[in-house]
Amino acid sequence: MGNKKYIFNKEVAAQKLNRLALEIAEHLQGDGAELIIIGIKESGIVIAGKIGLLVQNYLPNQVTIISAELNKDHPSEVTLSQSIDFTDKNVIVVDDVANSGKTLLYVMQPLLQYHPKRIQVLVLVERMHKLFPVKPDYVGLSLATTLQDFIKVEVKDGEIEGAYIN
């Protein structure tokens, strides 16, 4: 098991996802535009799928969930699972942990050729070490950590098992 220090478990993760879905629904209330949720592989797509299902309980908007893939260390190319016209759509980019903000910033690159109604960011865990100008709009848990701390969201069989600091 190593030196894992859990910051939340499966039940708390489920509560956080439900709260985040409610926040999204509250924010988009009365806005009938399609909602496109982009999950960043690997864990981000699991979180995006869960959020998409939960949001549909609270909003009548059409919800589309797609994935984005990129090399997180050298994110020069972003591959989206579907080719979509994002113009006049609400877009939420989802990742498991916001570290420096670099991955989130690069995932927005392909969206810039369109004119989305809004682009927002959702993360399950936000760290306080931003090197890039990305501030998540929806946050499950904000955590002050050292630069040496590594935060991992555990996903098993499409379920969020929890998150820990190593």
C-alpha cells in the first residue's frame, strides 16, 4: 500500500460529485444551451461521466460527454474523442487533480477555433500551486500541499474509490 494518506473515500467522493452537479445545474439554470463535458483521460473521463449523469437529474439541457487525450508532460497535441462544433455551447473541462494548471490550459486549445458560450473547469481536487492562469470553477476539495506531495484519485472499474496524498 505504500505511504498513502487518504484525503477522502468512495462515499465522500460520491457526495462531492453530487454537490458539484448541483452547483453546475444552479449555475446553468434557465440556460437551454447544450452542455458538453470534456473529461481528460484517464480519471477525468470517469469523473466527467459521473457528473454528466448527475447533472441530467437537475437540468433539462442536452448533455454530451467526450474525452480529451494528451501527453500531460509535453501537451503539444490534444485529441478529442468526437469532433464537435462548440459554438454557443456550455463547455466544462473535467480533470481529477489541478496541479499547475498546464493540462487544463492545453485542453482548451482546440476549443479556441470556436465561440463557446462559456468554458468552465471542474476538478475533484485542487492544489494551490498554479503555474498557469487556470482557476477551476467547480472544486470538490481544495488542498494546500507541498510541491513534493503527489495527489492521486483512485479509479477502479469505472468507479472513484477515493483520493490520497503520497
